[in-house]
Amino acid sequence: MKPYFYQDDLVTIYHGDCLELLPELAFDVVVSSPPYNLGRATGDEWARLADGYSTYHDDMDHLDYVEWQQSVLRTLWDGIPDNGAIFWNHKPRVGGNQVKLPTECIPEGVLLRQIIVWDRGSGFNRTGCYFVPTHEWILLLAKPDFRITSRNVDDVWRIPPQADKHHPATFPKKIPTMAIASTEGGIVLDPFMGSGTTLRAAKDLGRKAIGIEIDEAYCEIAAKRMGQGVLDFA
């Protein structure tokens, strides 16, 4: 196992490729938002990703991207226990003449239990091809014995987006907080950690968490966040 980048009583961060590290890790629940393959986007809010991240260009051939995502989800699925689950934040990608749905990324045998809608509450559109996209999906991929801890949370999460000057594509801390709080999973994993939002949410809930990130600069940012007070970046 590659030495960890950062560790405290609850959180461990690894710098590396998740597909290389995952087989050696133990975890119960996954909460993550992978790259959306939007590096070729033009004319919308994601055009700023045209040059990709510093160590990853988010512009793969679509079929290669789907194959990669399926490989990651298969590895995660094989790693969670019989009562484990994966919360996978992605979005229907509108553009051109046909939408690309996140469900393409689910490999055979991985069970999609529910689609939670993240209502961002805003969006914009510069073309006349489609209506303004204002939501994303959180795919709940769950093993048969998985159960949520509350019956009072609905399947539409109305949470405004939150900008992060350190990362071009973050989700607000409330999303992983709601996902983690709804489970009894002992160890939370984010294989695409970014600036550490999932880990920060887990730590604030008193849960153990593991993060994997291929970009060392984001590992440094996440490690700094772990040392800050509860509810930072709320």
C-alpha cells in the first residue's frame, strides 16, 4: 500500500490513482462525485474545464469514459459489504441532439436502487436546443442489506451550489452530510476526493473516512481542511 498523504484520528488521505489503491482498502459507504467528462464542453457553465484539471484532462472519448467509470464502480461495488452503498453524484449531460445519462456508467450486476435529484435551484442555457438544466443526480447503488436510518428524507435535495476557489467542480458539503448521516456505515470513502468535502462532512459527523486524489495540490488543500474547525466550508 502506498504511504498515506495525511492521517488523523478519523481521516486518511492517499495521493494516487483510485483503481490502483482501492483493492487494498476497507470501506463501508462511498460518497463521491467523479469527473463528468466535460472538458470538451462549450457554451455553458463548464467551459472553464476545457483545459481539464492540472493532472487530468476531462475530455475522454465518451465510450472510454463510460468504460473507465464502470471499472471504478465495479471495484467499489466489490469492495463494499452486503449492507454497503455508493452515493454517486453525476449529471445528465445535455448537448447536441442526445442526452448522456449517468446510468450508462453503471456496470452489469451493480444495483441501482434509487435516483436522488439534487435540485441546484439555478442554471443557464445559451442554446435553443434544450431547457435550462438545473439539477444533477445522486445514484444510490446499494447492496441488498443496505438500509437508510431515516424515513423523513425525500428524494429531491434542494441545495444551492457552492463555489470553491480551490477546485473547479465541487459539491456543497450538505450533500455528503445528508448521505453519510442517512447510513450506519463505519468507514466512508471518496475515491475522487478533490478538495476534501466528503471527508470534512464525515469528520464533522464523527465518522472515519478515506480519501483518494490523483492531484497532489488537492491533497494538500484537503489535508488543511481536516485541521480546521467543525463546519468550515458548510
